[in-house]
Amino acid sequence: MSTVLGKWGEEISALYLRKKRYEIIGANFHTRFGEIDLIASKKKTLVFVEVKLRKSDLYGEAGEFVTFAKQRKLITSAEIWLQNNPTDLQPRFDVIEIYAPNGIGGKYSLKHIKNAFHR
């Protein structure tokens, strides 16, 4: 996925989360293990969000591409974030799937999968 397309997907996801009353507290957190697309909070929950954007679900749902290996990398990156940002909030891992058949600026659909995998 191009950087521009990925950024667009993350912006759509952040807008969606804000509309659902989440506070975006971080984006594109990089570690040597990988990147966390968005970090948000709502009430007593801290949410680490993986954004997956596809043209369609022809080859499987976007969330299916968050493999076990990818989950391990996200969990390790989240643990590093938590070491540097202590909090009493309960961590959770979500996936936001975006299907945009016509790319940037076109119509899209979004699916928010809460607690997509466990820590």
C-alpha cells in the first residue's frame, strides 16, 4: 500500500474514532518491532489500533491480514509504548478495516473490530 493511501486510511480511522468519542493520543508509533497506526483512549480503555485498507474483501477480510506474527509485533510495540507512558487505562487491540474500491476520495466502508486479539 502506498504511503499516501495508508495515511488516508489512518485519517479516516482517526476521524471515525473521534466521532465515537475516542481521544487520539498517538499515531504512527515506531519501534524496531513495527508500527502502531493509532493510539486512542475512551473512558478507562487505551486502544492500540491497526488500520487495514483494501480495495475489496475478494482475497479475505482485511483484518485477516493481521497475522499472529503481526499481532506479536504490535503487542511488543504496545508494551514499549506503555513502558514510556505509564497509565491505569486497560489496554485493548482493535483493527479497523477500510474497503475503498476506488481509492482515495472515493466511497468506502469501514468496520471497527474491538478487542481483535488479546494481549
